[in-house]
Amino acid sequence: MKRFIIATAVAALIGSSGFVSQAQNVERKDADFVTEYLQPTRIVWETGVENSSALLRPYAGQAALQERNVMVMKKGSAVLVDFGKEIQGRVQIVRSLSGGGPINVRVRMGESVAEAMSDVHAEGSTATNDHAMRDLHIEVPSLGVAETNRSGFRFARIDVEDDVVLNVVALRAVSEYRDLPYLGTFNCSDDRLNQIWKTGAYTVQLNMQEYVWDGIKRDRLVWIGDMHPEVTTITTVFGEQPVVKKSLDFIRDITPADQWMNGYITYSMWWLLIQRDHYRYTGNLEYLKEQHDYISKLLDHIMENIDGNKEAFKGGVRFVDWPTADKRDVIHAGMQSVALMSMEAGAEIARLLGDKQMESKCAETASRLKTYTPDSKGNKQAASLLSLSGLMDPQACADIIMKDGPNGFSTFFGYYMLEALAKAGKYEEAMDIMSKYWGAMLDLGATTFWEDLEYSQVAKASRIDELVPEGAYDMHGDGGAYCYVGYRHSYCHGWASGPTSWLSHHVLGVYPVEPGYKTVRIEPHLGNLSWAEGTVATPYGQIKVSHKKGADGKVATTVELPKGVKRVK
């Protein structure tokens, strides 16, 4: 509860600075935004409704006096529909000639069936209207169209509140997203992994709105630490995107360098790591140069919080990820690791920018941090960061991560656990855990990846695209913790997209040796897969690779490189 209060207070502070309103009121000038109208794929539930199947027929997009094939509703009647996939957008109701003036309708949107059936006003309810209204009342005009505000949802329920007849011509979802070409692709002999790759890419695509958001329902904010796996996915699948730089600049401009981004200490360090990795993947040195002054001040601020060879960060929330939010020793191990990684990134950036003084200071601080290794306490999050920072033996880390398989994973830090397994050469084991953990969300009906998944709950949970049977475990409503209790839990969260870039970089084996993939190394790791093929986005065009395992276990590889890219062994 204490952590929830802290997180809520931080979010409120950020909101008061204009963070929320600015992100939601920016005019959409990007040429790649498109609007798509989706009709329901099925009627999930109804009561007191006549001819609900009318909602499933093709609709011309225009109300008419002669429209006869309509769904008929009256006071107390309700219908719940499924649009087939999670979207960011609005619910649209089209009404034919019936009654007199406008008719009052209640609309409830949900990322799960259970959330769409929940009541935000009920005592003890975990359903909320945070960040975007999803339980609201609107008026539907006769022979006209009514639309809700934007939110993130897959399911919608409408209830008639007036004592009149409502003839509904159409009930549609208005989906708004960036129609970007998938420059990065992935396909292999395991279709479950293919689906995981695609779902991670789609999750991030939906969150690329005016800024790169955490979630399309919640949080519709620029949480910069959470953006690290998102940016890796974006650059791999879509290439360099202006919305990434826009988001990085936004959080920089509202956060003085001697304060912590989003109020979380590690998030300023993740911003620094994003800057380094963005340059590695895009080769955009000019953009990195724009950050020179701020980066210098931020690095000084980080170093001021180093006590000898130990991190001693103060002035913000000490945080690694939510499942470890109450584990003081784990947080310390994680922050020591991230501090070391930020110092090494700082030295690399300073060298690129010709700042020899800052390079020397960062390198000296990194050397001191390397002389002290906190205990991982057998925790997967702590072990993964300790290994990735070089403070822990990769094989010892892998033993911790592989213990009990996907138990102890989180959708955010699961990415770093997969990276740590790759560092230890455990590619086959990483894909097995990925298939179980992220695949479990698919098995429960997900079309986007979630803010969190407690794997131990999976076996007893009902599907999110069905009504929860009496006495069954509601994964959405009964789960969650800290700031994501119950239906407040986001079921489209960009930080969960890590498997997408992991599969592209480690299974396809495409690694940038020089920034922007000017020089690449192709080193596939198929594990139990018999073949894998795909593309990776680069500033020069797509790198295309195909790998096929022969009867002798050897992998035959074909590579097609765009002009300007060289391959090294």
C-alpha cells in the first residue's frame, strides 16, 4: 500500500505539470496516423435486446430513414460486443429514426470482458476512469452518430438509460493508430514464437500515439524508464521514428538535470541508456549532440549520488520494477547495476561527443562501481541486471533465472532476464520460458501484452475474452498489485514487448557492430528451431536473413544486405 501511495503521488505531481493534458491535446499532424472503423466480430452477451445480429452485418457508414435492419433496445437492455483485438480509439453509436430527442446511453469499454462488465462507481470497485474515460454517459441523437472519447479497449458494453426505444444501426470501434510499415519481420518453425513477436510489435505500435505511451488505457504517459524496451522494439521493427525523439525531449524538457525523471531515480539513468542505444541502432549522431549539455549535467548528478564504490541515490523513488518494489536489497543490487551501466554509457557518449573530461570522470566512477557487487538474494531481476552490468557471472545468473522457469518473471524485466540468458548462451532455455510466459497471455485471449503477469495465477484463470464463470479466478479483476490492482491493470503495455527485439537480435542474430548497422555481425541462435527468417530495420534499408538447420545440426545462412552495410565475422 505504501508503494501505491508513493506512485500515485508521483503520478499526480507529473499530471499537475501539464504532462497528461499536453500529451492528450496535441493536434495530430503526423501523416502516418490513420482511422479505421471496426465492426464487432461477435456478440459476447446481451439482455433485453432484439436483433443484436444486426451489429455484425456490413455497414455503409451512413444513417438512413429507410434503415430497417437495426438492433432494438429499451430501458434496462444492454449488449456487450467484441471488436476482435485491442485498439486505441473510440466507440461509435449510429441511431436510426426512433423516439424524439437525444437518448441517454451508458458506455463501458474494457480491455477484458470482465472490465467492460465492471462498474467504476461501485463500492470497492477496482475499475477506474484514470487517464481516459472508459465508463461514461453520452447522448445519441436521432438519425445521427455519437462517439466516446479515446481510450484503450477491445470490448464495449452499452446500456439504455431512458424509458424509450433506441434503434441502433451500428455499433463500431474507431481505431486510431500509426500505419507504419513493418520493416522488421520475424518468422520461424515455431508459430507460437511468431505470434509472440507480432503481438509485441503490435503492442508498441498502439502505444506510439502523440508520444510513446506506457499504455493506451493506462498510463497514457511518457514513463521514460519503461521506454527502454519499447525503443529497442521500435527501432528494430519500424526503424528510427520521430515520436521517440519527441518523447525523449519532452521528458528532458520538464525535468531539470538535478532531479529524477518521473520522480523515479533509475528512470533518468534509463533515459541515458536509451540515448546510447538509440544512437547504436540509428547512427543519428546529430540528435545525440543535441543532448550534450543535459547529459553532462545529468551525469554529474548521478555521480554526486555515488558514495565511494556504492550507489547512494536519494531524492526520488528507489525502484527496479513493481514485483520487487518491497525488496530493499534487490532494489540496491539493481540500482548499483544500472548506475554502472549508466556510467559506461556516459563514457561512451562523451567519447562520441569529444568530451574527454566527462569521459574520464565516467570511466573512473565506473571502475569504482565495479569493485563492489551486491548480493542478488537469488532474485531474477537483480541477477539479470548484475549480469548485464558485468558484476555477476553470466552462468550463475542463468541458474537463478532458469530456476522455476517463468515463475518470478515480469513483463518489464522479463526482457532483461532474456538478455541475461542470451549472455550466458542459454538461447533455447530463453525461448522456452518466453513461450510459456508471454504465450500464457495469448492462451488467455490476449491480443496485446500486459503490464504484469503473475505466472502462478495462470492455471486457475479464466480467459479475458469470456464472461468469468461463477467461482472462477478473474485474471483481470482479481489480480494485480501496487498501482495496478484489478481492472486498473493495463492490458496493453509497451514495456512488455521485449521478446520482439530479442527474437530479431538473438534468433535472427543481427547485431550492429558500428552505429546504425553500418557494419553488422550475423550470428543466429536457433535452439530447437529448424529454421528462422526475417528482416531488421536499419537506416540503410532492410537486412534480410534466412537460416536453415541441416540434418547434421549445422545452420546454413543466407544474407541480403542493403547498400552501405558491411558484414563482419
